[in-house]
Amino acid sequence: MILQLIKVLVAAGILLGATSNAWAIPPRAHSVSGAVDAIDCVRRTITLKTKNGAASLAFVWDDSTRFTTIGGCAKCSFDSGQTVRISYRRWVGQNVIRELCMKGAPAGCGAVCKEVCRCMPPSA
């Protein structure tokens, strides 16, 4: 009886040890800075021109995305050309924004920014 229990425990331990690499882990977070190239509220996408001059990157945001500002308009303070820092994760073939931080935000909201406010959560 005890021998069978030991065999079962050893087999279970081997199975768990062999499958440790198969556990699901969250995707790695990445960070990039650049200027906002385009904002599409309908598709919830932002295109960013990186500082190093590489090709533009496309990002999407969801309900868990945080929008924060450093100075300037607290309600909605980014527009095309605005410098931002984006923390994102690659998820199902898309770059999903976890946090978008606006740097040196303008004192007032621009025309594009007012349109963006309608489809984005309030800034923190």
C-alpha cells in the first residue's frame, strides 16, 4: 500500500517537474518614447513615431489602460505631435498599451485632444 502511494507521488512529481516550462506567464512589458503621429478613437489606436527614427509603431488601448500626465491640461492633454512614453505588452498580435504618460503637456486641450476625450477614460 505504501509502495503504491510512493509510486503515485513520484509520478506526480515527475509530471509537475516536466511541465513547469508549460505554465502560462504574462507577456513581457516593453517601454518606448516618441511623438504621437495619429489617434483613431473608433479603433482605439495610437500611432507613434519613435525618437530613433525607426518605422512608426501602432498601439491599441483597452479599458485597463492608464493615461497619465506630467504637467499641463489634466483632463485630456495629448494631441498629434505630443511627446509620450508608452508601456505596452504584445498580446495576440497587437501592442496593447498598459500606460501612456504625456510629457510636457500643453496648457489647453487642442482640437484633436477634445475629440480623443470623448473615447478615453479620464486621466489619473
